[in-house]
Amino acid sequence: MHICSHANQVRGNVLVWVLPVLTAVAAMLLIVQWLGYTPPMRFSLRLPDPNDASPFGGEASAAEIKGTLLKFNGVPADIAGAWPRFRGASMDAIVVDGPELARQWPAEGPRVLWTIDVGEGYAGAAVRDGRVYVMDYDRQEQSDVIRCVSLADGADIWQYRYPVSIKRNHGMSRTIPTVTDKYVVAFGPKCHVTCLDSATGELKWMIDLVREHKAEVPAWYAGQCPLVEDHKAILAVGGDALLMAVDCNNGEVLWRTDNPRKWVMTHSSVVPMESNGQRQYLYCASGGVVGVSAKDGQILWEYPDWKIRIANVPTPLTVGDGRVFLSGGYNAGCIMLQLKSDAGRIVPELLWRLDAAIFGSEQQTPVLYQGRIYGVRPDKQLACLDLDGNLIWTSGNAHKFGLGPYMIANGVLYVMDDDGRLTMTPAAPTGFAPLDDAVVLQGHESWGPMALVGTRLIVRDLTKMACLDIGGQP
């Protein structure tokens, strides 16, 4: 009995010690399994990937990157017109006096002229001289790819590739190149800025903003679309300079904007503005919005009270008379600033602010048309504001959209939902009155900004780009 009792006591002591250990081990295995799980491609909460190379989505390259130019059999289309950069030639996402466009589509939707596969992302197209330019990514080869394809049929004309390791993080490429008659300037996911000959694809220069200028790659990778004016690329850096101008001919830095507050790069793009008798560039950095001189990059004014939690994406919208409209997601809502002159200085004054429930835009930049602002609110309704901040109309709960793009052509507003359904409605203060809608993309996350040249509308979802004919019937 003494031996059996002692044995039972030992077994009991062992169980007391072993069971917690086994429980801890099982919990650790469950955590490891959970961390290794790859979720489906649909996301409801858009947060940066904490397992990426750095807290900001990327790290500097160890050495200078060498690229490769590949030639293909595609031929530029003989089609007039251009959409040469983010939001088109005037950076307003508007086409005025274009060719006749259909006000109603066949039951199967507008005709699809061509489709191409693209790497995961939301990078839209720039178009000039019958060529379509796309900032793409090849996961298999681990390379950024600046693609030039034919507007006629989508066939590749050339590709410029350079090696960059990128993990999937709500897509990869999401910027739009700027193309002129001489250059195409592209902004890669990890802040490599590349300037090529727009016809041949030959390299002119490349700048690694992280390695060379101490920039930090934004969460979800770069979303900034480069601005090119007067043969200069205007880039937001957020490292050892807030902004800088680069000569497109040779890559020489012409001026830098001081960055004493150490503001970092966001997904917002730089936009030009004429105000108080001088040209300036507006930028929404991490700590506020700023205006800098187009002549020398000196800071003209700043407004630190405009900050957006997590990600600042929409570009500032200039609305005339020295006013700047700013909108954002994550409950930022929107504001209107008035730039005033005070003793030779530019001073921004807040005119009004609206809560996100009335108007805000998480991802796309709203469109100003005939004195009214159009955009999709956080509740997914299309909305129309006047310039005094009054809500004119919404599309209602029966017509919701999402994070997709929108633009205006010939007085008609084209708006895409998350799943590839394109709706057209008059851009008018009289209310939401859809003319027609059609599913034009079969994938999801149809968030890439659209481009329109003639009657050819280029759209994309996460993995496909398509060219549609939206022309009127002869």
C-alpha cells in the first residue's frame, strides 16, 4: 500500500507538472499555424503587413540596381488622344468635348477590345502616342516592370525590369507613370523612381529614394504618382528632403525642400496650383499639408492640422480662388482651406470641415466639376457637395460603390464599384440618375484609376487590365 500510494503520488505530481506544459505547447502550435495562414484575397480591414521587411513596408536596397530592357512585337496604335498621367492631362479626371460616348450599353455591356494579365495591385494606365504605360510587378521574377503596350491590342512593345523583392500586401504596384513626348517617369512600390525614353524604353536614370535620400517606404508600398512639369520630375521624398525637383534629362537634383519636422512620405501625390501670383506644389505629408515654391522648393505655407490616421491617400484638390479641398478616410472627413496673403506670407485659413458621415474619401481623389465636388463616401454612397460644404445629393443605400475610381467625360460621371460594375450617371446637381451599368471586370478590388483616350476606356481589377469601347453607336 505504501508503494502504490507513493506511485500514485508521483503520477499525480507528474501530471500536475506535465499538463500545463502540454497545454502551453498546444497553444504555441496553434499560434504558429495561425501566423502561417494565408487569408483569402478579400479584405475588410486594410492594415499594413507587420511581417514585411520594415515597419514602413520596405527597406533600402543594398546596392545600385541594374535593370534590363526587353523588346517585343507590339506596335503603337494609330489612335489620337492622350491620358498622360494620374487623373489625365489636366490632373482633374475630366474629359471635355471628347468624341460621342454611349448613354446606354448592350445587355452584355460595352465591348471589350483587349485584356492583359497584370501583377497584383491597383496601378492604372498612362496613355500617349498609341502606347499604354503601366507600373507592374512580376512575382515569379521578383522584379518591378515598367510596361509599354499597344493601345490597339494590349500587346507588349517593351518592358523595363529591375529586381526588387516585394511581399504581397494588399497588392504591390499602385502608381501611375507620367509620360511626355520624351520621357516616362515611373514610381516603384519601394520608391525607385525610373526615367526612360518614352518611345524606346531606354534608361535615362534611376533614383532609389530610400537608399539615396533616406525616404521611408509607406505602408502597403508607394502610392505616389510622379508629377512632371517643364522637364522636371517633382517628387515627394519625406526623408532628407520633403520634396525635390529632378532634371528629367540627366537625373540631377535641381532643388530640395527642407524637412525640419521629419514628415514622411504618404500615398498622396503632388499637385500644382497657381495662387497669390505664384506657382506652387501642394503635398499631403504625414504631419500635414504643405505648399512649396515651384521655383526653388521653399516652403510657402503649411497646415499641420490635416493629418489622417493610418494612411493619407487622396491628392489635394484645387478649386479656384485660392481654395484647397482635402479629404481622407479613417474618419478624417474633409476640409476646405483658403490661402490668404498676410504681409507677404501665405496663410492657410480653415473655411469649413465636414465629418466623415457627410463626406470623406478613403482612397480616390474627388472630382471637381462645374462648381461641385463628386466622390464616394465611407458608407459607399456616391455624393455631391457644393463648394460651401453643403451636401447636394447622395446615391442612396440602393446604389453603393466602394473604393473604386470615378471620372467625368462629356458631362457623365463613370464610377466603378469594388467588383467591376461600372455605372454612368449625369454629373449634375439634380441628383443621382443612373443611365446604365454593366459588369466590365470579372475579378475583384477594381480600384485602379481609369484612363480614357477617345472612346477607349482602360480599367483594371487586382489582376487584369481591360480596354473597353464606350463610344456611341454610329
